[in-house]
Amino acid sequence: APVVLTEFAPYCAEKSVTIYDVVDGSITLDQFVGSLSDEDLAWLLFGHNTVSVSPTNGIGGGGRKSKFCIPLLPTADGPAGLRIPPEVGIFTTAFPCATQLACTWDPALIRQVGTAIASEVHENNIAVYLAPALNIHRDPLCGRNYEYYSEDPYLSGKMATAAVQGIQSLNIAATVKHFACNGKETNRRNSDSRLSERALREIYLRGFQMVVKEAAPWALMTAYNKINGVRASAQGDLVNGILREEWGFQGLVMTDWHVLGSQVDELLAGNDVKMPEALMLPENEWYKLEDYVRSGKLPRGVL
């Protein structure tokens, strides 16, 4: 069964309209969203602290917006199995890293690994697993090459597709990352990946396209870096254009943690959620979104 968190259930009986009215069919999701204020909607566009074995925050209601009983879905990192800080005292399986798994050339095995990881994610009441990563091995000095499968886009796409299928077979959301052209760790928040559209589509996007079309991941994470001068998280041609319109992606798009850049630009480009948490972000951008709606810079429809 899907993971259903009822963190706010004790408060729901006394509320007039909640997400559970959508679940039981009393109102539509559009009607529910229409009942939320701009402030309420803005609150949903950030990660939030959650009581969880993972420190990576959650997605959903959280904190002061519990009045709508929107569950807060905890996230947890990978990539070589569920990552929980050692001080928590919960131990999980250390699976081979992505590069080793790709050496098997065996999608069926990778799917089994994905399912095994998902079982541990579910056991620890996590809803969103922040993996797999399938950036291209382009520079041997990249500090996260071990998280990525291969220098070959096709092999990367096949491995990641199998991983997502295994993870989501247990109703755990897989998060495909880092979209796109993430090839270095040094100065990762300011680096600029410059390339032609042909190289972008044939090398760096090919694996992502395969995963979206063959496995329908529920979530995707944009990258820290810029692409030809524009941040990946604010690339409308990339997120709204290629990912959503061309490939038909229907899931949630989140930023990487503490990514630099304007959230308004990210929202307009199709990036849904800014991570990790509203009150931890520079200048508390959450407080600005209502002003942007009032000024017309940010349409309420985008919220």
C-alpha cells in the first residue's frame, strides 16, 4: 500500500476543509487548492523540517500549515542505499555504488536492488528517496562520479530506469537527479556547463529522457550548476519545455539543497519546490512570494 502519513490526523476533525476531503471525494483537488490563500500555497513550495530518521526535510504541509492536514512526506538521501546519520542508531544496507551496478549490464538485478532499497525506505517511514543519479561521467575528477552510472547515456538510462521501477514498485517516490549537465563538485553552485544543443540532447539528456518515458518517476531534482549561463533550476526551456512538454513528465520537480538563484524564476521555469526548508533559505524567500503575486510578477496560477 502507498505510504500514508497521518501526522496531522488528530487535528483534522475540527477543520472545515482538508486534504482528506479530496481523498474521500467530497471535493476535487482543484476546489481544495482554490480554497488556499496565496500564503498557504507559498508555504507548500518549500521543504520543511520533519520528525524523521533522515535530516533532509520533507515535502508537503508541515509546521504552521497543518491546519489543512496536508501530510509532510519525509525525504532521504541515497545513492548507495538509504542514508541515515550514524548517530540515529538505525543501520541500513550499503549497496554497491552506481558505477559498480552499471558494470553488471543487468537491468533485472538493478531493479531488484531498487526494490530492496525501497523496502528499507518504507520500513523507516520515508516517502521520497532522493535517487537515482545518472549524470554522465565526463571528467574523471568529478567528486560524485561514484554516484553516477556511466559515461554512456544509453547504459545510464537503462540502469536508472530499472532502479526507478524497483523503487516505485513499493510506492516509494524515486527522485531522478541531477537535471542536468552536473559534472563537477568543485564550485558546484556557481559552475557553468557550456555546450551545444546537440551535445545536450544526445549525451546529457538522453538517459533522463529514457527514464521519464520508460519508468515515469514521481520526482526529479534539478542541478546546482548553470547551463549556458542560466541556472538549471530556472531553465524554462529545459524544465517546462523539454521535460514537461516534450517528454510528458507529470511528476514533481524540486531543487537541489540550498541551490542559489531566484525562486520566482525557478517557479516560472517549472521547478515546483525549493529545498531544503523555508526558514533556512537566503532572505527567507517564502515571505516574498505573496508580494510577487500581488505585483503581478508571479501569477497565482503558477503557485
